[in-house]
Amino acid sequence: MGEESGDHETPLLHSDFSPKRTGTLWSCTAHTITAVIGSGALSFAWSVAQLGWIAGPASVISFAIITYVSSSLLPDCYRSPDPTNGTRNRSYIDAVRVNLG
């Protein structure tokens, strides 16, 4: 039905302009801590109560390892094909196209 050339752009996911970045190391740290503590502090006690003292912390630690691996792979997809000297992928769709073809 649609074009299969791959040249069309998705307007909501890709833009031709580059917005000015205003984030700092402190704002990144604050957002990370807020995200981790916000959900973790509320759910940790409940998960330990439901799973027990062995399975509860073990599952939390295993999910922390999965999160760490995922968050360490994400920066490698930011620049392609080389994480240090590659071209910048400006959107998620660009990263998917470069890495998956």
C-alpha cells in the first residue's frame, strides 16, 4: 500500500532543526535520581513483602543489572557506526534505521 523507499519522514519523530541543548550534568543527575528513587522507594517495600527476603532483593538487583546494561547500550546507538567518531542520530527512528537497516 505505502511507499517502501524509506525516504519519507515521520513529522512527529524527526525534525530538520536542532534545538539548543540546555541540560547540564546537575540536571541530568537530578532527573536520574528522581526517576530511580521515585519508583524504587515506593515499590521496594511492597516487592520484598510479596516476594520475601530472598526473592525480593534478588529481583530488584536483577532488574538493576538489566537497567544498567540497557542504559550503557543506549549511548552506543547515539552515534553510528562508531560510538566515538560516528555520525549523530537525531531521532530514535534514525538510530533504528542505521542499526537495523
